[in-house]
Amino acid sequence: MAFKLSVSALEKSIKHLCKYGDTDVFPHLPELAFFRDESAAIVTELKELDLDSYNPGGAFEALAPKSRFGFRITHQLSAVDTVLLLAAVIEIGSLIEARRPDPKGLEAFSYRFDSTTEGSLFLPNRTFKDWLHAQQNRIQGSLKIKQVVLTDISDFYARINFHRLENLLDEAAPANGAARYVKKVIKVIRAKQSFGLPVGGTAARLLAELALSDTDKALIDHGIIATRFVDDFRIFLNAGDNPYDVLSFLAQQLSINEGLSLNAAKTRVMSRTAYLETLKGLTSDISEEAEGEALETLTADIYFEESPDPEDVEALKTLNLLGFLQEEIGKEDYDVGRIKVIFRALKIAKPPDSIEYIISNFSELVVFAKEVSLLMQALEEESPGCFNDLADSVILAILEPPASSIQVIRTWMLELFVRGTVPISGVQFKKIENLSSLLDKRQLHIIRSRTNNKHFFRMHKAAVGQIPPFEQPAFISGAVCLPKDEYENWLATLKPIFSGPTCHLFLKWVKSNKEKLITKLGTSVDDQVE
């Protein structure tokens, strides 16, 4: 038995990854620059790969902050495995979509698979803001709706039952090679657990929708009027309907059939009038709002990283965004989602006093590592050199909690050096050179190249075969600081060692891009998350 991916699925996978990135948690894979430049050759090679005999590697697994004192496990796959998994899901995307409610309805609003949309895998106009508008229209169009139940699923991605998902894949795509490969990847990644999807990537989004397809159908069959965006449910009640009835039905369906549970802390019932007021506040034009309310509207505009309208961008520039941020962070029980929205707004508006604010308050902002790193990159691109004196502060943050104990925070702090947002000297680098996690080591190789540390690469280039596969491309990329002849002669010796799928293409690519490679690896797609 042999299964090979189609050219179409591979092309769509690579195009999507190059546009949106491989994950919305970690910095994007540096190999995305390689995908972008060599997509045709990569597809030509990967279409001949037998996925029934190919063994995917595991994923890098790391702790990431979810709320002020809450955490979740997140994952990043290797570059090739990311392409293959997404392509396999694309192969069965239409079969998964066929199990879901009619996309013309509101029942399952999020992530509707569509292979015809250029550069994306999902139907347009299905953002979180579109969902809010659709609910508003539904309620206003029916005077029978008197109450709305709001609830969501606790730890949704982490609690999806693998055996249940296997059954759903078998039902949606029986005897399908792509489905076999998807199951194999998840089994490898979640080897120690019988539940959970790899968190952060596009492939998992569509698989998560499949995991709730039976729940969507059960609600419809039971006559419950509901709509869902990922794991957020809104249930519309007519006069005489009892909230306990619909909640108990949903809770029972999720618990008995899916092994999932509702989040009691986020479950509430609102009157028709109160919920419409909430929707109105989230969907109106921010230029029409008072300053204190405008950010609430903005929340809907840029939820899930949706780009705001040009008029909203201008309105953003009139708001005291740094004041909003300072006020929110100062709360004992701050709202992480709201803070992320403010950072996103700052990244768009780029108020001139943002640079000094970050420098003065850097240690307090470290816990929001991704958001502050992307904001700093945007500011530095507009004002080159504005963070040239911040290296010591970044190093101190890396070596102390929370970054020293939470990998994702540390990774985004290191990314400031990887992308050159904050320059670092060889002497300063010595303070962090012994960081030991696999992800740290991968980033350290690129930072060494920026400090022109030829000695390190000369000392270790003969032992590249002993470096874990996940780390090897970064070591090879970092070694571009070596002289041209030395580097090219060394690359020629790597072919027998570095020989997995697309590895030889990668060696040719780094050779031809030696002088501009580190700049290419620092190109960000992190603000293009779908």
C-alpha cells in the first residue's frame, strides 16, 4: 500500500503556510523562506513521497501562557512535517466539510473549508466579526428570540479525544491515505496521551471542526437554534424555553459522546435586549464611539488578527492606546485577550511614544512576549536602531522568570535577536549561549551568525550529524558566516548526512542565498494569521 499527496494539495499547503505562517503561537519556522523561494521544486520532490512508509518526527512541545495564571501545551512541527500534515488535511478537506452543516446557515460558522479561495483554505467573510454581524441579523430578524445562552468548551484543543477523532476520520474519509497519515502524525505527536490536537496550526483548526461535527448535527436534530465559532456557542431561546434544558443537552452530548465539557465560568444567559446591545457595541464603527468604548469595538475588528478597515486605522491613531494598555496591565485580574488587542492596535497605529514606553517598561511587558516582540519589530522597521541599547534588558528577561520557566515567552524574547530587532554583541551573547532546549538551540545558531561567530561553527561543523534533525537546518543556516569557499566545501560533505525529504534542495538553496540568508530568515509573516 502506498499513498502520495497530490500536487494541488502540496501547492495549496505551501502557499498557505508562506502567507499565514505555520503556527500562531511560536515565531514562524525559518524554513518558510525556503518554501517561498523553492516551492515548485519542493512540490516535485514531495509528490513522490510515500506517506504510508514515511515516518513523521514528533513535534516540539512547550508550555505557553493562556491567562494570567493559566497555561497550555503548544506544538511546533518540523518544516517538512508541517507541509505534509496540512497537505493531507487539504486532501480530505472537502470530505470533512461534507459532514458539517450547510455553510449558508449559522450553526458552524468558523473555518469553512474552501479550496477555491486564492492563498487561503477557508471561505472568506467568516471572521469573528462576521459571526457577530450574523448573530445580530438573526436576532433582529426574529422577535421570537427572547434570551441568548453564551458558553464555550473547556480546554477544547487539548481535550479532543484521539480515538473519537480517528473514528470521525474513518467515517468522513474511509480507507483514505491522507486520513491514515493524519492519524499517524497525531499519534506520534500525542504519544503519551490519548487526547489533544497539536495546538497552533491550520491543520488542527479543520480537524477541530470535524471533532464537533456530530455536536452541530445533534443540536440541529434536537431543534435547538444555535451558532458556533470554534468552541464558542451561542444558543437562541424563544419565550418559554428553559436555559437548563439546552445547556444540559449540550453538556451531555459533549461529555458522553466527545469527552468534552462546558466552561462553567464562561456560561451565562442574557436577555435579547442586553445581548443586542453587546453586539451593537462590538460591531459599530469605532469612529462613532466615545474613546472609552472604541477599543471594545476594535476588539471585534481585530479578533483572530483580522485586519481593520482603513477608517478604523485612522481612528486608532486618535486613541490613547498606551493609556489603555497601562490601565489594563495595572489591574489585579487583567484581561489577556484585551491586552493582545491593544498590542495589535499599537502595532497598526505605531504611536511615536511607544518606543520610549517599551524601553521604560520592558520588564513588565515580558509576559506578553509575542505581542511586544512583534510591536518592537514594527517600530524598529519604521525607526531603525530605536532598540539598539536594549540587549542587556532582553538578556536579563530571558534568564529570569517568567521567560526562564515558560518556553514560548523565552522563544519570543530570543526572536528579538534572531530578527535583528535588538542587536547583540558576542560578549553579550555569552550570557545566553548555554540555553539548552531544542528550540533555544535552534535560535541560538541564527543569533551566532548575526554575531559572526565563525569559531563556533568551525568547531562543530564536523559533528552536524549528531545534531537533532529539528535543529540541523538552523545550524546549517547559521554557518553562512563562514567564508564562501569553506562553507560551500562543507555543504558538499553534508549530502550523505542531511538526506531527508527536501534536504538536498535546502542545501542548494542556502548555498545560492548565502549572503542574504539571515535577512531572509528574519522576514516575518506573524501578522498574517488566519
